[in-house]
Amino acid sequence: MRQDPIQIKVIERDEGRSVFKASLPVESVLNPSGRVDEWLSNIEKKYTQTIYECRKILRKPKSRKRIDPEVYWRVGDLILKFMKDLERTPFYLCRKYAFFARDLGLSETSIYKIVRFRKKYSDKRLIDPALPWNLYREGKI
């Protein structure tokens, strides 16, 4: 299946709320492959839900000074699930880490390391919560 690149844009509403909008290059719109509007709408909804859930996880009160690596495992898991869902469409997310970084307030490098960490540890039970996140982040474990 041919895949077209999409971008996720942030649209500001009058109420001060941000809405995420998926967009395609003009060439893709001129050569539609069927249900483009339906696919883009579903992608927008899934991306919005993914960002909402990631933000909720990242905002949880930190009772300890050390960041629990499971927090980042869960964020990476949500991002990977979104990307896997996106693979079932005729689209791919160009600059995928840039969009997540922008919308989660993290750097692209951080998003990359979070996803790499999640891929390396497919089961969160493999993570030792006694070990600091920075050891996992830097791939030292």
C-alpha cells in the first residue's frame, strides 16, 4: 500500500483550547485513495487521545524526587500504539518525533529515547523501579 506523508498541526480555538489537525500535501489530495477525510478524522482523534493520555501520565504528582522509569515506558507505549495504528492507513507521520515533542513539551531527542526505551523493554515488568530513569534513558542498562 502506498503511504502519503501527513503532518499534525495545532489549531487554536477561541476558547483557548488547542485542537490537532492532520493535513496532507496537495499531491495526495489531488490523487485521493478513497476515504481520505474519514482516515484523517480518525488519525486526528487518535492523536488527540494519545497526547491527552501522555500529558495525563506526565502530569501525575511526583511524590519522589526521582522519576519513575515506568512513566516514560507508558508514554512510549502510547506513542508506539499510535504509530502502529497509523501503519494501517495509507499515511505516515513525517517528522514523527517533532510533533510529539511539540505537543508534549519535550525535546525530539527525549521522545526518541522514550520510544527506544519502550521498544527495548516490551514488558514493563522488566523495568526495575529502583533504578533511575537516566540509566535507562542513556541505554546504560
